[in-house]
Amino acid sequence: MATGKFTVGVVISTYNSPEWLEKVLWGYMHQTRPADEIVIADDGSRDETRQLIESFKPHLPIVHVWQPDEGFQKSRILNKALVAATADYLIFTDQDCIPRKDFIATHVEYAQEGYLLSGGYFKLPMDISKKLTREDISSERAFSLSWLRKQGLPLSFKCTKLSTVKWFTRLMNHITTAKATWNGCNASGWRTDLLRTNGFNEEMQYGGQDREFGLRLVNMGIRSKQIRYSAIALHLDHKRPYKTKESIDKNKAIRRATKKSGIIETPYGIKKLK
């Protein structure tokens, strides 16, 4: 584990979804270990999102990084957010992931030099996503399986992610067959390590650009640690109109090349190397 005190930032990507972003920011208002900074990486949202973010600034240490809307350019805005961030340790997540009250504290607990942390999420159906109120989030009942079941949530094995029993969550982190990859909705690492990769590959649109970033961290010698059952976020349901077969296929090819070549710095990142 990391020794000594270090500052912690959260990078939240967003695009024209103020209803979901508001619920997420409510979650960050009730963390047992508050963020030292929250950088909102805004890929061209309209003014409604800006107004929402301004309303939270008196309550949270927010930095709003915005770029014009030129289609799905998440990699580009994440690079701008990475440059704007100042915290020693950064947690990356999305506008649709509500953090449990121990979310930041868990990332801090597991943070370790030479490692990245790979979290996951618990997906909610659309009807429950829409119904969640500020009180549901602040009281933590939104993370209670019994309460969610009363709202109509189907029972499945994935509900085990909502457990707060530490011996059980540690066991599940250890035995899960899911690979510990860099997941854009819930992953963290040391800012100095992240910057050494030259950031996210801006040639990549939707589909695995976060994992390609993680591959380059691994190429650099960073090891990955699984915390998908410990660092819990509720994933709000939404459509993905920006998802295309062409984008997915292109990104898979780039990921294969990254793995094969062993490159660390993308030539299409913070600094344009080509």
C-alpha cells in the first residue's frame, strides 16, 4: 500500500447528461474521504451542464474542463483533464457512475506505488436509474440490495457486488475471472505514471480506448490490482448512439498493435509525436 499522505483527484467524463451527472455529484458530496479536486472532462456539453456544474462549485472542489462538440472525442478531453489535474493520485470515472460513500477511501486504501487499480460497477435498469433521488444516494439506501429489490431489481449473481463484508469482497477480488484492466468508469493510478504514457490515444473514439491506455501502463511496468468488488459505483442506464462497428474494429486493431509493440507513449496523445 502507499505510504504517507497524498492528494487525490477524481476525473469525471461527461457529455450532455446533466440529469445523470447531478446524481453522480451528489455521491461525491457524501464521501468518507472527500476528493481534493474533481476535474470534470466535458466533451462539448450544452450550457445546461455548465450551469449544473457551477451550482456544485460551492460544495465540491470542481475544475470544469470543456471543449467544443466535435463528435465523440473522449480521449481528447481526458487528456486536457489529465493536464489540468494537480493531485498526486487520480481516479477516473464517468457521468453515469454514482460512487458509494467509501469509493474514494477504497481507492486510497488500495493505492500502491507501481500499480493501477481496476474497479467495476453495478448496473441499474433505466426505471431505477431515473427514480434515484438525492436522499436515496446520501442515505446509502441506493446501494442496499434489499431496498433495490423493493424497487424491482431482479436478483442475480452480480448483486454480490453490493456486499460490504470486507473478507467477502477481498475474496471475490481474488477469485474473479475478470481481468484487472483500466476501466474508464472506475480506475485509478499515480498522475506521474499516467503522464508518462502521453495520455489517451486521440485517434480512438468509442470502444476500448481506456483499455488501450491501460495496456501502455502495463507496457511501462505498472501492475494491475483488482478491486471490482470493493470500489463500488452504481451505473445508471443509458443509450450509446456513438457506438459503431467501425469504431470498435479500429480500436481493437490499435489495442492489438499496442500489445504487440510494447509501446508506452501514444503518438496521438497530450504531445503530438507524429
